[in-house]
Amino acid sequence: MPADPGPARRTERLAALAVLLCAGCGPGASVEDRDPSGVARDEPKGRSARAPDPLTELAALGYSGWDEGRAAPPPVTAAEEASPWPRAFADDRNGVTVISVEGEVLRVHRVPGRSKVEFARFLPGGRIACVSVDEGLTLLAPDGEVLWAVDLPCHHEVALVPEGRDEGSRRLAVAVHHEASHRGRRVRFDEVMFLEESSGAPAVDLGTWSTWEQMGPLKERAAAAHPLDTSAKNPGADPTVYDYFHLNSIAFSGPRSMLVCLRNVDLVVEVDLPSGALGRSFGPGTLDWPHAPTPVNGGERWLIFDNGKHRGWSRVIEVDPEQGEIAWSYPPDGARTLFSEVRGFAQRLPGGTTLITESERGHVLEVNRAGDLLWEYWNPEVRRTGDGREARRRIYRMTAVPPSDVGP
């Protein structure tokens, strides 16, 4: 394992909530998908389409905010069986939009001082934790008032630690990153940092969980050589910032059972807190740049958005990590009608339906267990591209929110 860049220095930076100088959050090239009428796109590319230099796709580049494809059809199609819960999503600028199941805009919350709000987590009681990439975390009251804002090198995810605490005394887990010198390159590693809901200050009793510190055990679970472990030909000469694991989501099945997704090594792994020990894991050989695993069935199974970056088509799967088996998947029957090369989300709703965000298309759908389409939404925000086509703004995650948590 490479030498640690300095535990004291890293802890000081995290405790001070300092913004680190890193690039964006992963490559975001668009790939043509089916058009809004449902016509399937061309036969997906195979694994041979992987970049000749595997380091190329590990560069920590910014995502594009637009799908360079066709314009959206009418925004919402709904069936009576769809969940009645409102749905919320961030706009990658400074807004969080809440819509009804009919597509009506119920409210838009603005996040002052932020320009890259990627995700908003609605907490029980109505508070909203807003992640702004490489800018920080902001906690809003149900009416949109700013309760606090901290500057952090955060990205992708904020989650509530399910400890049964009352509002105001709860803790939040947020994904942050730092840069280190690894094999003569600038490489980014991830931490899960825990913050007090009352102030945004670090929760000192929980510390941090670091992919840098867990590098050895994580590489054993990934069971594959990593391109960034080869030494650079000209150490220090390459200005590119690379992403080693790319932690893109955090979920909990209990106060001390954390589930994280490490996209660049196709690994979903359970973490015991505060020890940091690794538990069950799933992915290598099956997943292809996954996103957003969440525990379902009481934590016995995990719901995962499997992007399929290299195979050219996406799926949502429910897996049994103990048996290493896929118990359910969408689209059904192996259809290849879903694709988001990067980003994506799946949420199991109380009625058993699944809300799926096909992020790069700006497309969200709700399906039942049989795979029937119950609800569909296309981001209505479009622009004209340089070649005369219309592009649709992507949606990183849309989440269904209990009506009691939407606020006044």
C-alpha cells in the first residue's frame, strides 16, 4: 500500500471542512439510446469497446449536464397503480424540485451560494440535506430556510444514519474525497464522513471510513488488478487527477451496517461501523460500473442500478449477496431498453414497485414486479445543440418522498 499522505493533515482538513482542489466526478460521454417512442437503439457494444488505455476512463472528469439526444415527449405518463408519493430531484445548479405524481411542480427550493446541487436527501420530518459537488453540504428547513452550510469536497451522496435519534440530534453520512500521490500519479480516494445534524460539525465518535485506509481489503474483494497500481512512466508529469475506487453511494440497513458502492472496481460491499471491517460483498464479474445499491427485504437483498458501461445496456437487479444470485431484474426477459452509461438510481417503494432513474436520458420510470410500466417522466428542460438537435437535461436521481416529509 502507498504511504499515507499524512493522517493528521487529512483529519485536519476534514475537521475544518476545507474544500479540496479536485476535478469533477467521472466521465460522462453520451451514448445514443432508444428514442422517446420506445424504438430500441442499435445492438449494444460489447466489452471490446473498453478504452484501449484503461486509465482513460478513470480520469476524474466532470459529467455533462445534457443528453445529446432527442427531445422529451410530454413529461408524465401515469397509471392508477403508481405510487401516489411526490417525487423530488436536484437540477445540478441551485434548485431542488418537488413534483406530484401527475407532474405538477409543487415547489422549488433554492440553495444559496451553491451552483452544482447534485442530490437532495429528504429527511423524516421534512429537512433537506443538499449535496453540491466539490462545494459542500447544505441543510434546509422544510420551508427552504438554510439551517447551516459547510464547505466540503463532497459528491454524490448524503444519507441519514438510522440510529433512532430525534430530529436535530441525528447524524448524516456524506461522501468526500482527497487527493494523494499514488505510483507517481495524482489519484483521488474517498471517505465517508459523519456530520452532526445540529451543526454540520464532524461526529467525532464515528470518525471517518476511508478507501485509502481499506485499500488492501477492498482490492482483495475486487479480485482484479487495478490500472492505477502500475507505476507512471514519468512520475509527477501527468496533470490528470484519477479516481481509484469512485465511491458513489451510501446506504444503511442498520445504524452500524453501511453499504457502499465502488464503481471503478464493480464492487458493492457492506461495512461494519465503527470498526470499518468489511462484511458481505457482491459485484466483480457480474456488475459493470454500478450505482446506488440499497438494502431491501430487511437487508437480506440489495437493489442495484447496474449501468453496464462496457456492455452497452443497463439493468436494475435485486441480488442475494449471501448466495451470489440475482433474484429479480428489470427490464424483464433480458430486454436492452434501459441505458445510462454513468449515473443511475433505483428505489424500492412501499407498495413493492420500483422507481428507476435513467439519469443520462433525463428519464424516470416506475415499474411493478412483473416489469409493467406504471409511471414515466421525461425532464421537460431541453435546449438546442450545435448540430440542430434537441438535448434533454439529465436527472442524477429522482426519489419518491413520503408526503409527510415534503414540507409545507
